[in-house]
Amino acid sequence: MPPEDAAPRTMFEKIWDRHRVLERPDGQVLLYVDRHLIHDGSEPAFDMLRRRGLKPRAPDRIFGVPDHYVPTDTRETAAIPDPARRFMVETLERNSAEHGFQLFGLKDEGQGIVHVIGPEQGLTQPGLLMVCPDSHTSTHGALGALAFGIGMTEVTHVLATQTLWQRKPATMRITVEGDLGAGVTAKDVILHIIATIGAAGAAGHVIEYAGSAIRGLSMEGRLTLCNMSIEAGGRAGMVTPDETTFAYLAGRPYAPKGAEWDRAVERWRALATDAGARFDREVTIDAAAIAPTVTWGNSPQDAVAADGQVPDPTQEEDAERRAAMQDTFAYMGLTPGMPVEELRIDRVFIGSCTNGRIEDLRAAAAIARGRRVAEGVTAWVVPGSAPVKRQAEAEGLDRIFTEAGFDWREAGCSMCLGTNGEIAAPGERVAATTNRNFRGRQGPGVRTHLMSPAMAAAAAVTGHITDVRRMTGG
Ligand SMILES: CC(C)[C@H](C(=O)O)[C@@H](O)C(=O)O
Ligand code: SF4
């Protein structure tokens, strides 16, 4: 128990304080790392380690999974045609064998995108400090962990020492109060937040999401929300662990069991931000003001309501901003002021660490059921993990998708970033459930629009961006 007169602390501060090893005069703090997740892009860090003659200090705290470079039409590493990509998957396998850390290999029943499998395996737990060489590590904060992405040099440092130097970030609370409207999902909430505060709106801050709308989200929804904290510039995103969190974690392979579980839950309950604790910034959002949301530009902040219009660059007074917008309009093939629903779609991608979980696939299948993918549209469903895939198949979702004309594939990052070679063609317009609409992300010249799984499924069957409320009578 903290002393009576202890200053009230935020959840972030409680976790930070517990992991502090020492502080340097320049303000850098050495933190102990509980879990180190790595993926198939991590070889440079092992290479650095090897060249310095070092070995991982705590292999039992390292968990690896191939996701970025894996094909989604086979589970055979040897069948990866491109040697550079095959090398990435093979070296992760070799590093695991050499150093003895747990690997969820391509054929493992737990394989999937690193940010999907962490929570799914129960590796992600409230109060832990977790790192991974990937910006979307913020995802894990949905369970009340402090989780952030780190660079390759830092990965080498964590491998060698199980600690990490960090400067203490500022804190920010985003409170979403009220009820979410029909067709509005966690994806719409986070797109709306980023459109409101800007893609750099949370720079340097750890975000705590609060309010009745956040408490009402499922675990999957919270994972989607925290996943995109980085797209608002946040260092991490967090949600207070509660009954939803505990119910989600109970019985997962790496979750505590028996008496240990009870003690853990007691500890986890104490993580909540104390009454009276101060955040460096507070933002309040009205849940009722959030519509199904879609992006039109090349930044996640370029988002509008699905029944709205793209902006008109000529209305922009700042000359520099106007020129940038016109450039975006040319790249994205937009007409000023056009309704977003008039945008015709060539491809649909349902998946990623943002929206590749079972609930996402259920939402997309609910729209796809009994409908057909529109003429000329190629639509893919890529489950976020092998367990998600098995669960979806047990529920018959794969049948719904394939009967509607979707491609049902194996788990991985796939077209989210296309590092595995799965990309769209130049000029193609993609409705994607991913988190980044940057130029060229899904292939050179490709135009990406971010949206929820239900919205992406709606786009697939109508052939253009469609407000999902039209499909459900909401
Ligand atoms: C490849 C990886 C380092 C990168 C990230 O940091 O997020 C990727 O996952 C992405 O989504 O762009
Ligand atoms: S699914 Fe996309 S955002 Fe997530 S880790 Fe993979 S490439 Fe990055």
C-alpha cells in the first residue's frame, strides 16, 4: 500500500516508477523491460549483438514471431520465393534456435502479427513494461501495459541488458464520454481523435484513454484504439485494466493461473490512475459527435465522416498548406469538395494489427453475408493470427467471405505495408482497415483509405466508399 500522503499518480507513472532502475543527471532513466517482443525485421539487432560478442541476457523474456515478411498463401518458409524476404524469416528461426527464446514460427499454431499474438497468448499483461522494434507496440497498452516501439540499436541494448534508457514522456488523457452511434467502432473513434488533435497532437506524450465510451469498448476495440496512438504522435497509449481486461486474459496460455491469478488481478486493479492525479494535457471528445470515419489523404489526420466530403484546397488560406493539399489531391485522385462515397475502390484489405482480430472479421462478415464483392474489385481478408483464423473458421466466417468472393488468406502483415511483396498496382485505390495511408505504403502510386472492417466490407460489395449505416439501416 502506498503511504497515506503519497502524491496521486497516473497509471503510467505507477508503471514507470516500478520499472526505474536508476536515473542519470541528464534525466535519462534506465528501465527494466519485462517482455521483449521481436519480429522478422529484427536481424540487424542480433547481428550487432553477435559482432560485439554478446548474448541475450534474458532469453525467457524474448518472444519472436515472423509477420512482416511472411507470405499469406503458404506456411512454408522455404517456399518464400524472394531470397531477401526468406532470409528475414529464416534468421529469426536461427536466432531463436541459437539463443533459446520462444518463437511462434510460421507453422506454429500461435503465429500471427506480433501485436495480435501478444495479447492473444496472454504475454501482454497489465502493469508490464513491454518493448518491440515496431511503432505499433502501443497496441499492448490496451491491457494496461506500458508498451512502446524502439529502434534497432535499442533492441540490441535490451537484448544485451534487458534494460532500456528512456526520457520520461509527458502524460495526456483523452476522455471520450457518451454513447457511440450506430456503425461507429473503435477505429472511427481513433480516426476522429487523430483528425481532432492532429497527427502530431500527442507528440512526446503517453496517452491514457478514459471515459464511458472507452470503458464500453471490447478488448479488441481497445487494441484498435491504442494501436493508432502512434498515428497521433503518442509515445504509447493505455486503457485502465478492468473486468473486460481480466475476462479477456483469463485462461490465456501465458496468463497467471490459480492463486497467482487472484493475486495478479488484485495488483492490476491498483494500477488505475489515482483520483486527483494530474495529466500534462487533457482532451475531451463527445462520443455522439463521432461518425463512421474514413481518410481521404496521406495522413491519418485527413479524415472525414463517411457521409461527408473531401475538403476543398482552394479554401485553405495558408499557401504552404494549400500547395501540400493540392499535391495530396493529385496523388489521391480527388476532386475538391467531392463526397467521399463517390470514390470507386479497386481493392479491399481487411486485416493488420489494427483490425485483424476476430471481432473485426465478424463485423466485416456481417456486411459480406449474402452479398457479392463488386465487379472489378479484389478483396482480401488476412486474419491477424493463426488463432484468429481458426476461430473465424469455427464460426463459418471464412465461408461467408469466400462465398461473397473475398480471398481468405493466412496470417501476417501482408498488404498493410507490403514488405512481404503483397502490394496493389500503381493508381489503385484501396479500402484498408490498416493504420497508415502514407504515399506508396501499399505499393508505388497506391491510394489508401483507412476505415473500419465493416466500412471496408461495405466498400468491397458496393465498389465504392460507402457509409456503413446505409448497409445496416442504422
Ligand atoms: C517494419 C516496422 C518497423 C514498421 C513499424 O515500426 O511500425 C511497420 O510495422 C509499420 O507498420 O510501418
Ligand atoms: S500489420 Fe501493419 S502496422 Fe501492424 S506491424 Fe504489421 S506492418 Fe506494422
